[in-house]
Amino acid sequence: MTAEGELIAGRYRLVSRIGRGSMGVVWQARDERLDRTVAVKQLVLDETVDAETAEQAVRRAIREGRVAARLRHPHAITVHDVVEHDGKPCLVLEYLPSRSLAALSAERGPLEPAYVAGIGRQVASALAAAHVEGIVHRDVTPGNVLITPDGTAKLADFGISRAVGEGTVTGGGVIAGTPAFLAPEVAGGGEAVFASDVFSLGATLYFAVEGAPPFGRDENPYALLQRAARGEVVPPRQAGPLTDVLSRMLRSEPHERPRMEEVEEALNAVAEGRPAPPPRDPTLLLPARRKPSRRLVFAGVGAVALLGIGGVVGSLLRGGDDTTAASGQPVSAVPPPAPASTSPTPDSGCVADYRVTNSWPNGYQVEVTVRADGGRGLTGWAVRWQLPSGESINNLWNGTLVREGGAVTVTNASYNAVVSPNGTTSFGFVAAMSGSAPGRPTVSCDAS
């Protein structure tokens, strides 16, 4: 067992243990050759792991650590060296007195959107640089975002990153990453791509402003993975001006998400109190879904992210302790306007309640509840209203949108068409506005 004072690779003297992650131990150490303080992460495998799995983990850690060492960026923890000690790999990293975003959130609760956007733009800049180098991080989480006392953010733990074009060594159906922040395609057993990092960063920032992951919480990691694979995201309630960019980052299909450099631009705008730039490549709001397991469904409170087949490999040798505090402010939600709702027209069979759940300068979020009325169930429904002048719908979930001028019609999706007598379903959307407050349209609902 490695101990204080031990010399690693003839060069790195262990000073004190500063953390323990799911797969290893983190040490503060002294580089005796260059006379500097470093962090050393040593892989520690469970004794029950078979020899083949252990060998795969060692090879993966060495190779992928070397991949991460290619990146040099002011907002990424630098990998100085990759060495072996007692047959196990060690990553030698930049030592940064800091506190993780996870620890900060645990202490402060939900953080102010502008502050979170400022942290996010720094991390996005590091990920954009990694993507240029062909590196996918694969485990962007609040625990891997380190914040110094002066507010500088750095992304850590590129230990399970990989270069595009290189296969991963995670065999046997094992998924690398942290379940609550995995993109649906990864949680479902697919390969991580650049867009997967976009989703995970969105999930991380969502956690910071909402106080919980976008898939909710669940002690069962397999249940969490299943929800992640289905893309069931709980609607944000406290994200304010971050809502629109988060909704785009958290889209279920990878090709619908913005590129990381676009994310950086949008977060920079939010941090500075400016309107976020429009998407560079507009996409249809609800393109045909190829796989139901990957559709974006904003579920109710309590939804949780899911794991895939096999098991989950946590982030490599993540340190669990923090050394320095950073500042953050609780969020102050913008009180939404009063909701607008309508009574059913004669024999319409359904009632729609239109409710603004969140608003911010230049935008707002709406949830519409559809209820089967008159003791009869629904096999399909359509909600209609007139969009106020100067407003536009940017993102809609749990329905299909048709617009003709200012006339808006939202019909059911394939999975929420059937509503039992007196039962309900819902859809929602994020909209942009030019005025100071959202409009209050009159809505109608018809069975179809």
C-alpha cells in the first residue's frame, strides 16, 4: 500500500493524501527533480476485480492519461506525467488549491445563473480546445470542475478522456463516466462524441443552478442510467437566462446540440448580462426521432438519469477533498406572471392550462397541462393559441409544433396521446421575447 514519504517513479515524493475517488487515491506530492508541488492520482482497484478487467483498467489509464497530456489550456488541469508504480498507473497533475463545483453547490445550494455561466464559459473554453485536439473528456461533472478563490475555473480528470479515432479499452459492456451527467447516447451504451461533452457540461451547469442533476436523484445507479438513456430531463425552474442555452445543450439527439465554441459564446453572453447569440445552425424543434430511447422528454420532479448495460466506471482517481473555498450567491428567481387558462369549449373533451413557470430578460418558460374532461379519455389532443407579437418559440418538448404566422398549434407526441378520463399530460417550451414581460394568451384544447 502506498504511504506518505514514498517515492513514485524515482521522482515524486508523496507528502499527504488529499482525496479518494471511486477508483483511486489522490496525493499531494513533491516533484524532487523540478522542486514543485504536484498532485498524484494512483489507480486503486477493488480486490474483487478479475485480472483481465484490472489489466484493461491499467492500460486504459496509461494510454488515455497520455492523450490528456496533449492538452495545455489555462482552464484545464495540466497532466505533467504518466508513470507506473507497483504495476499500477499514476497520473502526475498540476496541483491547484481549489474547491469543486460540487462542494460549492453542497454548501451554498443553487447558485446564481450569471455566476454559473461565468464558470461554465471557462470550462467550455477548455473543452473547445480539447475538441480541436480531437480529445473527448467523457466525464464532465461538478466534481471535476475546480474553482480557485479568485473565481478561476479549471476542468480536471481527463483520466478517461480519449482521442477521436482511438477505441476505448472499456470492454464487457462497461460504460465510462458518471451516470447522473451522462449524455443519452453514452448512457445507452453508445460511443462518446464531442456532443456528449456538450450534454455533460449542460448537466453540470444545470446541477449548479437547480441543486440537482437534470435526471433527478436515485440511489440505484442502474435506474439512473435508464433515465439518462431515455433523455428524461426535469424542466429547470431556477435557471433564468441560462434556460435557453441549457435546453439546447441538453437535447437528446447529439446533432441537435450546439458546438462547444457556440456554448462558450452563449455562456459568455449570459455571464455579461447580454442576450445569447442565436444558434448558428438552426434545427427543427422536433425532428423525427429514430430511437424512442433517446427522445428528449422533460419529466416531472423526481426523474433520474440512467445507466446502461454492464456497469459504470467512475472518473479515474478523482480527489474527494477540497482545499479552498470559492464564493457563490443563491439564486433569486424572477416571479412569473399569473397563468392564463381557458375552460373547454362545448364537447371539446379537454382543458389546457397555460402557466409561465420562469422568466428572465428576453425570455421565458411555459408549462401547459392538458386534462381529459367530461369523464372521457383522450386518444389525441391539440392546443392552440395566438403567439403575442415579438415572441418566438425556440425549444419545445413533449409535443409537435406547427406555426402559421402568429397562430400556434401543439399536438401530442406519440407517447403522450392517450390520456385517461380526468387524467393529465403536459408539454412545455422556452420562448424569446422583445417585451418586458411574457404575454398571456388565451388557449383552447381539442380532442383529435
